[in-house]
Amino acid sequence: MVRRTKEEAQETRNRILDAAERVFYEKGVSRTSLVDIAQAAGVTRGAIYWHFANKGDLFNAMFDRSLLPLDELVEATLDGKEPDPLAHIREIFVWCMRNITADEQRRRVFDILFLKCEFVEEMGPVRERHQNNMRDGRERIERALRNAIEKHQLPAALDTRRATTLLHALFTGILHDSLMLPDSVDPAHDSEALIDACFDALRTSPALLTTAG
């Protein structure tokens, strides 16, 4: 009985998250109320408050569940015993470019984040959370690059801060363009070549070395 109750609660939570994705996508975040989400999910507003503190908390949960498959790949890039961290970094970026644009649910979530979310008033905590996620993501990229340097996969003099900025800007720029101008970007076909071109720059560009002026 307890197990069934937990399963039902999880089912309700997922139904709320699914509804939030649909309504945020259709109306935009600022124009969506919890009543709208409750109606779309077929639950009461009280049921939403049982699972989520507010709209910002609901938004964060919606975003977080779309990135869960990355955890294992990310940890491999940071493992000091991993012999090929650069290959895992590449795998992460290729996976992101392909899956976020090809998977309907992930594409919808990132469309909401990039194009349909105003970080004002009640969404202030979401903005702060997103900023923290970006800082954490950049920190992990830089740690992974240092790991690759230690394995002699990248130049010892690589400026990891600049390299991280380049990789992060490449990914977010391609993702944004794929959402705004889908006909101009083909991540399924070009993602590997784009990442490899960036990695070639990390290996060979004098401008990315700490000795560069």
C-alpha cells in the first residue's frame, strides 16, 4: 500500500512536470500561472504545492530532469583514473548538441529556458539557480580540461579559463541558433565536426596558451 502510494505520488509529480512543459512552451513562463498548470495536469493547485514550493521550484525540477543522463559522463571526465578524459568531454558535447535538439522533450525545455523565460520578479531564484548551474558547468569543464592536460592530451600551457569560455560559448551559441534558426543548424550532422574543430584549436592555437599576450 505504501509503495503504491509513493508510485501514485511520483506519477502525479511527473504529470505536473509534463503539463508545466506544455503550458510554459505555449504561453511563456511569466504568463503561466499554477492554476493553468493544474488544469492542464488534471490536478488541484494544492496538489502542485504538495510537490513544489512555487512556480520557480517547479521550473527548476522540470529543467533538472532533462539533464539527468549526463551525470555519469560528467563524472568520467573528472576521474583522475580515467585514461581518456578528452574523449568523454567530446562525448558530452556531442550528446548535448544532438539530444537537446533531437529529443522533443529536451528541445521544449531548452526552448523555454532560452526563449520563453523572463528572469524577473518571482523567477529571480530561477535566474540565480541558472547562473549557479552555469558556473558549476564551467567549473566542471575547466576541471575536465585540467585532467586532459595531466593525461598529456592537451598542451601543458593551455589557458583553461579561455578554453572553457570557448567551449561553453560554442555549445550555448549552437544550441541557441538551433532553437532560433533550426534550418541553419544541423547538430545531428555537424556536431562532431564542430567539436573536433574546437578541440583542434585547444591543441594548436597560440592564443589559448598562458604565454600568449
